[in-house]
Amino acid sequence: MNGVTFFLGVNFVVAVCFSAVFAVVATRSRSRRAALWLAAGFGIASLSALCELLVAYTATPKIWALGAFATVLIGMMLLRVGVGHLYGRRLDKRIAAFFVGASITQASCSAT
């Protein structure tokens, strides 16, 4: 196991631990929905470490690089929704969908 693989493994484990902690917090919290959104955000974003690992070891690195970007972006959007639930600031779904779609489209065009 080289240094990069170790770092990505640690990154994945830490993100999954954050996700698990927020899932447990959701069972006892008054703002259950916010904690579940945060758990989902960290869970999705943790997949970026796996995608980044596959960039180095597969024949299609561009697809996995796009996957790493997309999982971090979607995870951040889910974190935004969770924080919005805590502070009463809702996110317009159409604007969020447009932002995610435009960002992923831009990233895929840049990768080619």
C-alpha cells in the first residue's frame, strides 16, 4: 500500500465515521431531518475517495475523476440542505439542480 492509497483509505474511513455519527445523532436530536441530511452528505462525499483510488487503477480515469467531483459536489449540496434545515433556510430545488447539473456538465466538458 503506497502513501496515496493509505491517505485515501483514511479519508474514506473518516468520512464514513462522520456519516455514522450524524446518523446516531439523528436518533436523539430534535432536528432529526438536519442530522440525516448531514449523514447523507458525508456518506455520499465519502465515495469520492473510492473514485479517486479508481482513477489510478482503471483504464478510464476520466470517468472516475468525474465521479469523484460529482460525489463531492452532491455531498456538499446535501450538507447545505442539512445546515439549511438547522437555520430555517430552505434551498430552492430548481436552483440546486441547475447548479449541480451545470457544474457536472462543465467538469465533463473540461475533462475531454
